[in-house]
Amino acid sequence: MMTAENFVPGPYFGNFGGRFVAESLMGPLEEVEAAWKRLWRDKSFQHRLRDLFANYAGRPSLLTEAPRFAADLGGVRVFLKREDLNHTGSHKINNVLGQALLTKELGKTRVIAETGAGQHGVATATAAALLGLDCTIYMGREDTERQALNVARMQMLGAEVIAVTAGSATLKDAINEAFRDWVTNVETTNYIFGTAAGPHPFPELVRDLQRVIGDEARAQLLAAEGRLPDVVVACVGGGSNAIGSFTAFIDDPSVELLGCEAAGDGFDTGRHAASITADQVGVLHGARTFVLQERDGQTKASHSISAGLDYPGVGPEHAWLARTGRASYIPVSDAEAMDAFLLLSRTEGIIPAIESSHALAGVRAWARAKVEAEGPFAPGEEPIAIVTVSGRGDKDVDTASRWFGYGRAKLQVIDPSAGPSGVAVLDENEEK
């Protein structure tokens, strides 16, 4: 439940978090913090936000059991928290609606945002159109190419999309450019930060808006099964869908919390985005947290097939949960994620985002270990896992098609000249 009592003041989670920013950003951040503290306790704001969640975003999202996906997992039952069914196709709309209302409260007329996979950008452009705000989205050039569909969606919604070419041309660099814009245009502009990372108050603000995921899932499973899950699983880049999923269960020691980081080509190759697994503490985008770093302390380039997880750091609350042992985090490779992507598509008819597919691979690893350690399970005693499907996979169809070799290259056509079968495989380079 979203209540004032859920608000946790202060910039730190243990030794993680903080506000390590230039003086020019202190004022804007303090303005956002003060307004958010006031709004989060305001009943009219809560009513407006709940109304938008229900009648615009389509909440509550479903909790769907996936028996065919879990058929080979030794009796472990898997329930999917279907954030892919929200308006705009992901969990990002939860955070954006709240921050867009905050923008109106601040009297600003323009919003900016960073985006990796494009889902936060689409959600921000959507809210801007709904509330009559100008909108600019910063996106790494590499991400604009692998998420071209979402670029087009943002533009159709009226947003200006700026491709960032600096650095690795991915999410980290898009955030840098958005901060520069904010400092320059702070009188008219609010920065709708997309994940539970960055300087205070963003990790807590985003967490408070995303906790609706776990609050709903908890109530839904209790209503359906009369019990809490054994584990809650979510993918982790910056970590907003994961912290939104975990928060409702943090005080339940019987519930494991499992975050799945992007291991890219494999953690041991060094080409990954698994900052918690790498276990190096630094400062990134204004927060002390786990950061991928070179030996000289410079931020190291991350790598993942998933644009939304291709980030060299993680939200400070996740760093704290990992350090205290309350949550566990595992690396999931591109190949493992894509196998889970295809499996869910073919067993349940649900095409997930590649980001979410890391969590789907993670729950399978958890289930196999659970069965090996404790199985077999008697009827009625099967472990239950909740997996957050943070977004739908429409945006990833091109990437997945290239990965699996689908598309025109494998298209069969009816061709009388092909012989007795009348069927030929279409050559993708041949004009028809």
C-alpha cells in the first residue's frame, strides 16, 4: 500500500547512496526532495495517482501462473507478475506517472529523461502527452539502433529524441547528457529519472512509486494460495522493477529475494553488466554503490544484449541488500536469457522483454537448486516463485530474430516452381 508511513527519509542505505553531485545540481535535487516529501503525504495526490494507475495504466497487473514454463522444474510453481500488460508495455509507467504529477506540482512545463531499452522513454513521452508537457529523451546511439521501434513510438508521442554519441553511447552516457540539460534548463525542466539509482532522492522516490508491483503481487498470491512465495525474482540493471518487487517482502525472512544481473558474454569474459557480482564500490551518477571499474578507478564499459540492463552500476538499495545478505544476486548470460525468452514464448504464449528474460532464466536456476537440495515435493508443498515480467518483448523482436535466425531467412513460401512440395525457403537477399 502507498502510504506516508512507507516513506524512508535520508540519503543512505548503510554505506551506500548519498548525493555526490556538483553544486549546480544540489538545488534542483533539494527542490525535488522537498516537493516529493510533501506530495507523498498528500491524500489528493495519492488519490490522483491511484486513479491513473487504475484507469490509465491498467493496474493491478495480473499474477499469472506459468505451469508449462515450469513443467520441468521438479514441482516448483512459477507465477508471473505481468508488468508487460501495463499501458506502454512495462513497469516504467508506474514511476513516470508519479514523477509527471510531481513536475506539474513544481510548475515546470518540460520533462527530460534518459532511456536504455526505450521503455522509460516511451512511458515519459506518454505521460508528457497526457499532461501537456514538452518532452526530450536522451538515448545512447547504440540503443537507438537496437531499439528503433521505441524511438519511433517516442517520436509519435511528440517527444524529441536525442541520440548520445559520447562514451559507450549507451544508458550511462544518456544519463550524463540528461543531467547537463537539467542544470542548464532547471527553471522550466524536471528530470524524470528512470531507475532506482542516481543521487538522493531518486533511489527512494522511484522505489516508492514502483513498490506497487510487490504490494499487488503479495496480496494476489495470498488471495490465490493463502501463503507467501518462497522466492521473488526480478532482473536488475539500475534496479527499479526489482526494488519495486522486493520491498513488500523485505520484512518477511521466509521469502528469498533474487536479483538477476546481466552477465553478457559471460561474467568471466569481462564483457558484462554485473556490477554487484563484480563487487567493486565506487561513485556513479551521484551515488555510492557497486560500479564496474578499471584498475585506475575509471568506470568500465558494460555489455549486455539487453539495452535496459546495459549499465555499469546498480541502485544503492540493491547494493545494501546484497551487502547485508537480505537479497542474493546472480549473473545471467545473454545465451541463458535468450533461452528463457524463447521458452516462455513457446510454452505460455508470452513474449517477454529480454530484460525480463534474465529473471526467467534466474528462476529456473533457483528452482533446479531447490529441487536438488530439498526435493521431491509432496502435493501442496511445492515451492512457489514470483517472477516479475518487467516488460513485453515487442521492442526486442528484431534482436531476437537475429539471435535465433528468424525472419525472412527462414520464411517458407508457396512456390509452384519448387517441385512436388510446392514449398521453398525464401532467400532473404532475393527479390520476390
